[in-house]
Amino acid sequence: MSEKISLPRVISEHLIEIRYNPNPKILDYRGTWAEAVSRLMQLSEWRIDANRVDVSDKENIRRVFVSFKNAGMVINNSSNRNFLPGQSGKFLRFLFDQEAFGQKIFIKRIGVRGRFATAFGGEYKELLDLYTSRFVSLTDEAINALDAEVIDFGGPINFSTKIGNLNSMSGPMPKKQLQHFFSSIKIDKLPEIAFYLDLDYWKRPEKEMNGREITDLTKRYAEEIWDIHERIQTLVLSS
């Protein structure tokens, strides 16, 4: 008898990225920073390339990176809503304390992206009906004009808020499709059917910002992405 696989209700992947004007001074500190970040973030593995440093755990669940033009963090399956803001805040505070990096830098783009797949216990058609009746829908007139049955539905919806821009993609997904978005997760760990939600919160300041401003904005994006995910998930899937 095969062992039953326990699937998490929600699979997630988060990316934080800060893009700045190229700074070649960063390259002089690759080795020092790799060792310091490894200790600070309790990450055992690190790799130094010609213009970039990557530090991660053995399973590559958490990874941070610094290059001469961008820096950021990737976290797979964040354990709770506070984990990503806490981890990214610790890393960014370290970064902006480094003399070679500077307290103020010219920021091109700040972005926080979250991908979520919430396991669904019913049939694909059932999830599709929930999605198209509760979140995004075609009018009866549009369906009549197409003279066809809706068998799949999903797509991008982009917004502008007071603190930035929010790009979204959502829809029901089978396991094979989820593989393309969660390539780091083995296929037998993916749900057969899931509600997929991709939220990308970003801004292009194109100006000098200090470390505190960048850290605070990044934290706010991370918190709001989690809130939006929970609200939409509840809207679509609640009984």
C-alpha cells in the first residue's frame, strides 16, 4: 500500500526584488557579504559569480541575492503572513548598513510578487463555476454571442493604488499547469486542482531613496499581497 501524501492547503512562492543604478563597488565585497549574509539569515549554501552573490538553504526554500544592479529574496511556502516581511526586513537592513552599498541609492524599481495555489477538493468544473460567478465573469450576452460553453477562464487584471501598481493573474488550474508556475515543487506535492492567484505589487520611483523608505515600502507590499490573497481566496472558495 502506497504512503498517502499530505498536501499543504496553500502552496506559495514569493519574490522581492529591488533594482537600482549599477554600482560596481558591490563586486569588491562579494565574498565578505556572502559569509555575513549566510550567518545573519542562517543560510548554509552560497555561490559567488562574476557579478552576483546567491545565499540559500540546502533545499533552496529561502534564497537571497545581491548583484551590482539588483538585490532581493525568494521564499517558497512562506509559513505565515509575518515571515516574508520579517526575513526581507532583516536582509535589507543589513544591506543598507554596508558602506559600499550606501544609505541612499537611486531606485529604478521595487517589486514584491506572490504566487498562491489553494488546493480545491471538488471537480475542476465546480471551481470554474465558483470563479466565474464570484470573481470574474462573462455576461450572458457575451456567452450567447460566443454560442459556446465556457470550459476555462482566467487572465490578467491590473490595478493602480495609492502606493503602487498591482498586476494580477488568477483562475482555476490543474496539476500539470501548476507545474509551470511552481517548478521547484515536485509534481506529487502539487494538488490535482487549485485556485491560482499571482499578485505583483510594484513601483518605479526613479529617484534616490534611503534604506528605511525602501524597507518600509517592501514590507507594506508584502503585507498587502497576503491580505489580498486571503480576501480573494475567501471570496472564491468560501461555502
